[in-house]
Amino acid sequence: MSKRKIMLRVQSSEGTRRVECDPQDTTMDLFQKVHDAFGLGGFCFALFRERGCKDEISSSRSKTLKSLGLNHGDLIYLAPINGAVLWPNDASMNSHSNTPDTSEKSEPSTSSSQTIATRWKSSSSSSTGSTSNGSQEDEVDLQLWKMDGQIKRDRDDKFCRHGANACCLHCSPLEPFDEAYLKEQKIKHMSFHSYLRKLTAGVDRGKFVALEDISCRIKLGCKDHPPWPRGICSKCQPNAVTLNRQIYRHVDNVMFENPQIVERFLDYWRVTGHQRIGFLYGTYEIHADVPLGIRATVSAIYEPPQESSRDSVSLLLPDDKEEVVDDVARQLGMCRIGWIFTDLIADVQKGTVQHVRNIESHFLSAQECIMAGHFQNQHPNPCRFSPGGYFGSKFATVCVTGDSTNQVHMEGYQVSNQCMALVRDGCLVPTKDASELGSIRESSDKQYVPDVYYKEKDNYGNEVPRLARPLPVEYLLVDVPASTPLVPQYKFHVDSSISQFPVENRMVQGHLQDFGTLSSYMRQFTEDQFLLAMSDFHVLLYIATMDMLPLREHMAPLLEAVRTGNSALASEWRHSEQWGTVEQLIAATEVSSASGSHSLDHHGASGSGLGGGAKWTCPHCTFINAPHLSSCEMCNLPR
């Protein structure tokens, strides 16, 4: 006698289909049959028992339809995951993804569902961590994929009634996305890898996951009408966007290796009272305090050319050394992982700083959110589950401001993936009078902008949609704790008894970088302390970009010595021809400075004993100098 079959109804935005199943079929079999019944191009969908995406049916090899209580004639609901495209010819197709290339291109559809399913499965199980476009996942992501992520629990003496080698409901490991555990540990946002494990729970990892960013651009190439603004249709028109608070974050902590890194950055504000921006360089590591978490560890701060005042700072100045900085950082085992800026107003009478950022004003302004979104789009996160190869970003934002006790402290943030898409497509702009409010552009003849909504509760407690003109930026923010460790770490050695080398691009007296400053800095060290002298990111950048003798092409052994702490390798490089030339110039500078001081002592401040009153030309840079100068006014090298 054959087993009795049951017929389930599956409702979707494309209509309702009937799926014939056996009560002993697993939920994974159900997903396969739904996939075939609708002729879908992939498995990036979820099934639910109730409307509104409630009571989800997870895909599992062990759970049967009978165990879930699914009976003949029951109605279940199908919905895409994260805005994924289920039907390539659907009018609401959204084919743009967050890739470094911001040009508008439509992604061709794949007719074979078997090919797509195989592609997702193979990409998720790839041990090399390569994404669909050939980019390589970060090393920390590869390490996290090798971990199960489960939260171990000790045996509960009160409830456990089994032996030491067994486990039960009260002591079995928890999943990394367990809501009760995250709430108990006061973890506001789950880690990105925990979020991925939640999406793939109970199924082959990655088979039913497709992460795509929203697109706010018109799909190009539609032949049914003239291009915008003369025409638009439902096939090429982007969908309306409803903003949601992001439940996960790509980076779970920003840690500065030691307090001196931030203190050195704040010196500029202490001297000038002007605000400052810097780029954070360091590494991504596993963060043990959050299940499957990632920590951005900061080893150095690079300050690009900028214009600043007491109330503002601008990065409009070109940076000719940006490529060199990234190359030097890469050879030191670092990369650009975030940006930092100050918003400090001194309270002179109390000797503290003002508390200007709080729940009554704002945490990040709309302009700062747009800036953060711009940087995150420049540094996308390689992800094996994204059709474009990238999803979100690990790039962090750190603001140095005053806290509720009027002390200087750091606050870390990221902006959501939705905010990144709005910034990338040029939809989000700041408001003129309210820092905490942004606004969505209105459509024009040059750009079509879809409607963007957010939800808030009315006087009766009901959630109602509001048009995002204006938009509270709190819907775009993701909190990321920023701190320094209890036990300081030092990638670059620090000696409090030695004067530090000036930081680049600080146009302030006493903070300028020139060859005379390098000579004074090097005179503090003995020959045996050469590695200590070179263990400074700003010194290395200056040596790589010196106007008279740039050493970038010859610094690979030195950078390797600094990265590994190899004194012998550093000493070997010190005896190279290139550094020998620099040492000769340093020695000549010392002799010149001494003779110049002696001449002034014997011949007066006019320096009449130098050059017989005639101007002289610098043999290094050809600059014509005044007769009383003992070193070149332009390059500071000896006469």
C-alpha cells in the first residue's frame, strides 16, 4: 500500500503553486520541490508558516513535514532573502551590487537553476576563500569559516542529570546567533559571521544564501521607452526602499594598540585648537568577546593633507603620497581599516572638554554618515555569498569627542549597508540646519531617486511609514566599541625618553618634517638602536618620500626588519649604499650647524664671515640662498 501524499500550497509574489509531498519528506526536500515548482533561478528564498515572514521553516535534513505539523492543504509563504532576485524577468529586479566599480551595469540572468545552485554551493565550501568575481576574502574571514562558532556551556549541577561526558538541553552548546545569550552579554549587534550562520542554519552552508545590496539606480538598457527623463517603466525602475536598523555588524570592536597612538594624534588639537582627521592602519583579527567576532586593531594613524579650523575640517586637498603610504603599510603587514576625526571644544575655565554629542543632539551628523558611507564603499568587504563578490565593509569610523563627564573619549561606528547604497547612488544629502537629520534627494531630469521610507511609532504605538525627507540618521548607524587594551601592545616601539618624529602634513612650527628634523631625530640613537629609530610609521613614510633622496624602492629589507623585529636585518640595511648617503648628509648637517654657530659667535648675527657677503647656490637643490646662511633655506642641507 503506497504512502498517502499531501498537497501544500505555496504563495509568493508571483502567485500560488501546489507542491506534492510525502509526510516523511524533510524540509530540505520541501525547499527543492518549491524551487522546481516555481522554476526559480536559485535557492535564495525562505518559507514561512504565517504571513509577514513569521514562523520560518528552516531547511534541515532531519526535520520532517510531519514533525512540523504540515498537513494536506496547508498554505505556506515564500519570500526572498535580503532582497534577492528570484525571477530574472521580474519587474522589480534589482541587479546592482556593491562592488568597487560604481558604473551602472546590468547583470545577465542565468537560465540554468542547476548551475546557480552549484555555483553557490561550491563558492561557500571553497577553502581558498575566493568570491564570485575572483577577489580573495580577508585572512580573518578564512579563519572564522574554520570555526564552528558554538558557545560552549558548563554542566549545570542543578538541572543536568547525566554523566560528565554527556550533555542535555541545559548544557549543550548554543549557536553564535542565540538571541538570549547576546542579550545577556549586552551584545547589541551580532557579528557578520554569526548572521551568516543564522541564514545557513541546518542546511549546506551557503546553498540558500545570496547577499545583494539594494540599488537606487535605473536599470540601463531598457528598450521599451526612451531613456529617463523621457520615459521609465516597472522593468527598469528601482524599488522603493524601507530603512531598517541593521542587526549585524562587520566589525565588532576597534582597538588601538596603546594610548600613545591616540595621544600623538590629539597633539595637533592641543597645539592649534583645530580639528583633525586621520586614517587608521592596522589589521583585522578574531575578537574573542563576541561569537565569531572581528576586531580592527590599530597600529598607526596617517594624517593626510587637510584644511581645518576650530569647527570644521576638509579633505579636499590632493594627497600625492597616498599610494606610497598604502604600499609601505602593506609591506609592514597592515592595511587601511578606518578613519578617525576629532570634535573637541575646550572648556578653558574647567580644563575639560564640552559634551556636545549625546542623545539630545546627535552621535554622528548626516555629513559624517555620508563620509563614512563613502569610505566604506571605497573599502568593500569580500564575501563569497555575494554575486558581485563584495557585501558591506569592515571600514570603521572613530570620533574623538567629550563624554558625559567632560573627558576626552572615543566612539566607534559603522553605517549600514543600506546607507552605503544610498551614498553610492547619490541619494543621501545632509540638511542645512539640523546635523542629526539627512534627506533623500528628489528626482530630477538628471537622476531618478526612488522613494525611501523609515518606520516610527505614532501616538498609539503603531508603526507607520514616513517619507525620508528628512531622515533621522540613527536608522543608518551601527555602534562599534572603540578602546585601548589594559596591557598595551606595540607594533612600533615607543620610548618616552626619546623625542618623537613629527607627524606628516602638520603645517605648524615645531611639527614640520624636513631633513634637519630627521638629523636631530637620528642623533638620539646609537648604532645599536637603529631598529628602534626606524620603528616609527611616520619616520618610514618620510624616508620613503624624501624630496632629495627618496628610498622607497630600496626599503623592502628595512620594512621586513621592522615588521619582524629583526635587528640583524636592520643593521645590514643600515650599511647599504643608500642609507650610507643619508648618514653622510646627516653628518655634514651636524658639522655645518656647528660651524654656523661658531661663525655667529665670532662675526655677529649678520654672518659676514660666510661667503664674503655673496649669495650662494645650493649644490643639492639649486636654490639661491642669502650669504649668511650656513644651510639651504629650501632643503636644509649644508652649504
